[in-house]
Amino acid sequence: MNKFTLLLIALLTTLLVSATRSQAEIKGTIKNSSFEEISVKSINNRLIEKTSINSNGDFKLKLTVDRGYYFLEYGRESFYIYLLPKDKLEVYFDANEMENTLTFKGERSQANTYLQQKSSIMEKMTEDVSTFYDVTENQYLKNIAAIKSRLQSEMNNYQLSKSFITDEEKSLQFNYLLSIQNYKSSYKYTLGKEVEPSDAFYSELASLDLRNMEDYKVQPYYYYLVNSIWSKRINAEDGFNNMEKKLFEIKDREVLNNTFNGFYSQITRDKAKAEDYFKLIEKYSSSKDFTKAAKKQLESLFLINKGDVSPGFTYKDINDKVVSLSDFKGKLVYIDVWATWCAPCKKQIPFLKKLEEEFAEENIVFISISVDAKKAYKSWKTMVKEEELGGVQLFADNSFDSEFAEAYGITSIPRFIIVDQEGKVYDDKAPSPSFEQTKALLQDLLK
């Protein structure tokens, strides 16, 4: 999940603007609000409208929209909403427990209630990463088909318009195809292992039209799917020249722009590849801020090396006790950098708890550092207590801008770090708790 929000909208020309657009209205009340603004963004993360939240938690947004899916964003939390021109939608929730209190009234309230239930169902059906991903490719196809079927059945529980049902049936199919497209990378991300699906596994993607611009603007999963396909095609090329050539095979300007914007997130551990992506950004970006951020991201790859003395920290724990990294010299240290709003972080919690139990008698300490915003301090304390999180729980002093996060170049989470018994960096991008090799690695380092 990235700290830097990519704002570059145009690479070569301005985007086409839809005609016949009318204003919709979203209003509501947020109980226990700790943020001052709420906003609506398009599926490509473009800000459409934002407004202030008053002292009573009330807000009202008027915005020009076409039919489709959007993000309603509050602080670090965001969720899908569905709107038509001239809709009047009411939104209510308690900021301290948004997931359990989010309710809708007015036009499209049934559709938007379904979307929140959809999110919850998808999360529950994929929360056991071992049984969902670590299976044969045929079983995986059955798993994602089961999600699609379950959500189709869920729609029957709501009074939905024909236009929404049509859009949502498409959305479920595109999500199914996206799950196929991303299987290999998702498998590695969640389990830390490689998998090589057969050609037959991808057969349902063969007939996909990559140039349906209406779906590209309306359908989130089609948008992600098209971008993912082009991103992987470019990434498969060797060297700057071949990557550049493949980029300009994209014929639709909006797809080209969005794929280009995604190059920032490709500046990762493969330093040679990261440098090629930065060269493309440096050559073609019209935004100085975007280029500057990409350069900073590239430089962060070279900040820490194995064997360096680890940057330190001094933060307060859940009981307001001051804790420093130096307190644990002589112990192996496994650090988890996370936040309460980060879904992938929360998926690692059961695996981290299991490691803590298995190594309870060993010379190792597990430290979790939250990079939540200061306003979320109470929410962090509540989650730590309610979820009974173990190890040493710390709250960073300045979120992603804290010295420790900046020293390690942390711009996305979860991030795991191993510091050895001498206080030196063993791995600044250590394997996740869910990876099979993590336990064996820690055992070896404790010998």
C-alpha cells in the first residue's frame, strides 16, 4: 500500500471528457470524526470533489458524475460507492468502527449497502491465504469462481436497479479475470513462493478486449485488469529501449497515461529494473513532483545494506513506556511496520501471532511499529487491545515521515525488517510472517 498518491493525469494529451454529466449530492454524519475532510475519487484515483467535515461530523458534497463506481475516502479509509447523475445519497458511520456502522440512505442505498457487504464477503473468503492460494491451479479457479457465485447470490438480497445489476455482473466477471491475471504475483506476495501456471490456466483471458474504453472508465476491475496486463508486458521486456517500445504499443491515451503512472510502484527491489522505470519517468513525465518522488523512491533502494548498523528509534509502547531499538541489543529483532488501515498488514497478524508463540522461549523479540497518523492514536490503542496483539507494540512519532521510516525508505506497508544480535541489518525487506521460509530463517539466525 503506497504513501505517495500518484497525481499525474496526462502524459501526452488531456483526457476525453464525458458529456451529459449532472450533479449528484452526498451528505451525511461521521461520529467521532478525527479528520477534517472527506472526498470522492474516480477509479483512477483522480480527485473529483472534497469538502470539510464540521464540528458535529456533518458534511455535504456536490459533484458532477457519470454512472459508475467511485471511492469515498475518509482519512486512510476508502470504500466503493456507486452513483448515477442526480443521485442523492446519505452516508453515516462511526469513525472508531467504520466497518460495523457504515449505513446508507437515499437513492442507490441498496446498491451501496450491497457493495459494502461484497467487500466483507470477499475479505472473509480470502482471509485464509493458505487454503485460498496454496492449492492446485484448478482448485484456485474453483475458489475464485465460488466468490463470483456467492456475490451473485448476495445481490438477490437487495432491491437493485437493472443498470446496477448489469454493471455489477460485469464487475464480478472482471474481478474473476483479474484474479487469474494476478494469480502468480499474488501467490508470491502472500506465500513467498513461485508458481508457474499452465498456458491453459490463462485461457479465459485470451479473448479479452483491451480497448473497451466505456468499461475502462466505469468498471474498476476492468481498469485494473487492463493496466495489469500492459504493466506485465512492459515488465517482461529487457532494458530501457524495449520497455519504451512496448509502452508505446498502447493505443489508448488514457490507458497509456495510467500505465505510465504505475511505473512509480515498479521502482522496487530489482535495482536495474527500477532504474529503467525511473529513466522512463524522467524522459516522459510532465510533472516535476512525480519525477522528484520517483527519484526519491529509487534512492531509497540504496539507503540500507546488509551489515549496516540499523537506524534506531525511540517510541512509546501501548502503556506509554519509552522503548528504543538499542534496548534489544543481543537479541534477534523482527520488525513489522504496519498501520490499522492497511488490509494486507492485518492479514499478516495471525501469522505473526503464530511466530510469536513458536519463538516465545527464544532470544528474539517481535516489534510492531504503527505508522498511523497521530489522529489515529486512539484507534491504534483500541485495535491492539481488542485484537490482543502481542510482541512489543509501538507508535511511530510521525507516521511515514518518522526518522526510522525515512531511514529505511519505507513508502509502502507491510514492511518487515530483521536486525541481528549486534544491532546490524540482516534484511531490510525480510520475508513476511505468512511465508514458509520465515520460520526456518529465524531458526537459523538463532543458532
